[in-house]
Amino acid sequence: MKALTLTQPWASSVALGNKHFETRSWRTNYRGLLAIHAAKGFPKSAQSFAQEEQLMTRLPMELPFSAIVAIVTLVDCKPVELVVSKISDLERRLGDYSPGRWAWQFENIIALPHPVSCSGALSLWQPPTMFENKILEQLATLVLPK
């Protein structure tokens, strides 16, 4: 399992199932389980965006930071130009679909009932075994749809 750190409120938007694409300036060949980590930092621009989303009741008032909040399956990575015309207005609002960027497609999004506190990193990173075990313990207790 790899992990990807996202600034809030975008990490929680993934966990809540509102965001199925993460847009990045770089592509990845990795496919498979991906832990979504909420960054420790919370820049002013992100705070303003979070407040708007909270007013629209798309986000809870309390957001976790410096914690893994969800597990997804990363199924594809393609140029944003191939997806931008097929996504919802909400999805477009939650990403940067400027030409030349990459859309990382998430499926099987599972929010963790209890975010797992840990430090993040840049790029794709490997969660330490003890944190990965905490994630897997929570997943084992969930009743997942078939």
C-alpha cells in the first residue's frame, strides 16, 4: 500500500466520496491500494475553501489533520483533458483541471471510522508498518458492500 498526502479539505472530500479524481502536475504508474493522508498544514486559501464547503454542508465542521482518513483504489492516471468533459461540476470544483495536468482516478473509496494519526510526505510514500496495520485492522471491522 502506498499513501498520498492531500491538503484539507480535499482529503476529506475524497473520504466522503465527493472527489473521485486527484489532479497532479505529475503522473504515476502505480495502481492499487492508496491511503489518503490529510496534511498537517492548512493554508489560508484552503481554509477559505473549506468554509465554503462547510456552509454548503458538504464537509463536517471538524476536519482531521496529519492523519490517514481513507483508503481508495487508484485505478488510472490520465491527462485531465480526457476526463474534464465527463465529470460533475462538484468534481471540477474540487480539482485543478488545467491543461497538462494528470487526473488520478479513485474507486472503492472507504472512509476510515477513526483517522490514523501519522506524519505524511511528498509524492507517493510508504506508510510505516505500524500505521498500515492500524488501517488494516479498521478495514477488517467494516462491513463492505458486495
